[in-house]
Amino acid sequence: MRLAVGAAFRAMSAVQGRPRGLVYEKHGEPAQVLQLKDINLPEMGASGVHVRMLAAPVNPSDINMIQGSYAVLPDLPAVGGNEGVGLVVQIGSNVTSLKPGDLVIPADAGLGTWQTEAVFGEEKLLKMPPDIPLMCAATLSVNPCTAFRMLSDFKTLKPGDSVIQNAANSGVGQAVIQIAAAKGLKTINVVRDRPNLQELVDRLKSLGADHVLTEEALRKPEVKDLFQEIPKPLLALNGVGGKSATEMLRLLQHKGTMVTYGGMSKQPVTVPVSALIFKDVKLCGFWMTQWKRDNAQNKEELNGMITDLCTLIRKGQLTAPACQEVPLVDYQLALKASMAPYVSAKQILLM
């Protein structure tokens, strides 16, 4: 869905009716506690920005927040959603960085993006260039930013170096593949076995993946043959935990680093003592929300990252993940699909 901002603004401006949002009044399974209902917008005030939301994805962190298991939880009742893209309709008298018609994305988590309209503080929004495709903008602030920071902040990597990651078909994984390819890095991408495995392998390779392996193949002795073509990885990116993380640790170079950003298996990371003593590997964690909050007072780093990612998008080196667009009224279908096994398509709510 590539919609020009001007056309989107005119179309959305024609929409009448009360604002609506996906609201939950208690924590629980999203399909049971979320309700699509009319909402009252707060007063805009001098520093407020009235936004018409256009599109917002369903991410695992959104699900965890509604379930009550996420590290940051909003006050209840709350509107779901942490990511998305909208158009500025009106601004308060003290707002200087935005104007009506600007495309904006959240600068922080917990804003509640699953609503047709919202009022946010100016400091909670980032202005997007108008030429970025809508789906790229809607999915930019979480997964590509996470991938960008993990590839930039933990190891000094040069072209030809290799990176290994699990959850390679996730939104973060797809972004890692593309950003790494743009940097001249080699990627070893680990996925779970599935009925349509070859289709997934072909798609990840079309994004720039060098090698795609199943978790079972990662455990076989033959995996060492890979390193006749490419060096052992300096960096491992772990979104799964459990045995998958342990196997990646086994393949790291001496003084390599593993960064954990997720735990889809809900299993702890088990570290062989030999990896710590003889290979001197380093284990780190990363959470994009905390990084943004650490850099909230000085947005130069954040804005610079967004600029770099938008440059990759313009060059065709970074695309939105595979998306399934779902009207807001059909949110139950999006929730069900996002929580199903072996799903590679990101569910996008269209407002």
C-alpha cells in the first residue's frame, strides 16, 4: 500500500464520525478483553497534536502489554498498540516541529495507536518524510530500529563479517537481513522447520539473506562447512532463547557477542561454561523502548537513525515486512493471525 501523504490527508479529512479505538479495561487475552468502542479525545492544549491514525501493526509487544506481561504497562483503561503512522490534523499554539498534513510515528511506546484519532504531546511524535511508503512508515519505529541498533552498538563490524540470528523470519529478522546486506555483512539466518520452508527460504534470500538454516540443521556437524565460505560470526542476535540461543553461542567467534532482544520460546538462555571461559563470549540484552527513553532528551541520535533508515528505504534496500492489511473492524482476525504459529506476515490494522 503506497499512498501519497497528500491524498491520504484529503481522504482521511473526509471521514466523519466519532473517534474509535481498541480499548481494554483489564489485562487478559486480547481477543477477550479488547473492545472496539467510541472514545473521547483529551483536550489538545498548547503542546498537543491531533493525529488521524492511518495504519498500525500488531506486534508481539502489543499482545504482551494487553496480557499484562510486558515491562511497561499503561494505566487502565488503555488503547492497544505501540506503533503506527498517522497524519497531523491540528496542532497546539506552542507546537513548532509539526504542522497539519505531516506524517508522524510514535517516539515512545505505550501511546495507544489502535485508534482512528488521538491527541499526543509533541515530544511523543517523530516527523516522517512524505515520500516514505505507508507500510514502511507504519512498521518503522520498532523492528527496523531494533535491528539497526543491534547491528551498530555491540560490535564494530566491517564488510565481509558475519552475523547469525534466530527468528530470522520475524519483523526484526527481516530488517536485520536487509540492513546487514546494505552494510556488506553476511548473515546466517535460523528459522523453525515448517511445511512451507522452501517458500520462506526463497523470500528471506530475496531480501539479501546469505544462508537460511532450520534449528535442526544448526545442530548438525555439517554446519561447520559454512565457515569455509564465510567467517564465524562476531555477533549473534537472539529473539528465541532456549536451545536455539545455545546453538548460536557454540558458533560464535572468540570474543563474540550475543544480544538477546526477545524470548519467543519462553525458555531461558543456557550458556556453556566453555563459551565463557575459553571463548570469552559476551552476553547482552537490548530493549528498544529503553534505548528511546535513554535518548529522549536529545533526539539527535534517534532522528539520525530514522534518517538513515529512510535513506535505505528510498534506495530500495529496506522494505516493510510481509504485511496483511486488515480493516480495524476486523481486528479479531488480525489478533488471531498474529498469534498463530509459523506466521511471517505482519498484521496491519487500517484505520
